Amino acid sequence: MGNSLHNKIYLGRTSVLGSARWRAALVLGAFFGVGFAWLALRALR
């Protein structure tokens, strides 16, 4: 627990990777959401 500098660097890296992963997940989620809504509207017509 005395290795705080390494923990800060490690947490910094994981937070950057996490944010990039969240951004990709949000983009994919929005894309699939729009595609699913378009298919649902097309099926209802």
C-alpha cells in the first residue's frame, strides 16, 4: 500500500482506457438503438 505513485499511474491508465471503452460502447449502443428503432418502425408500417 506504500506504492502510491505506481497506483496513481495504474489508475490513470485504466481510467483512460475505461473512458475510451465507454465512448466506444456508447457509440455502438446508439448505433444499434437507431438501427433497432428503424427496423421496428419499418416492421410496424
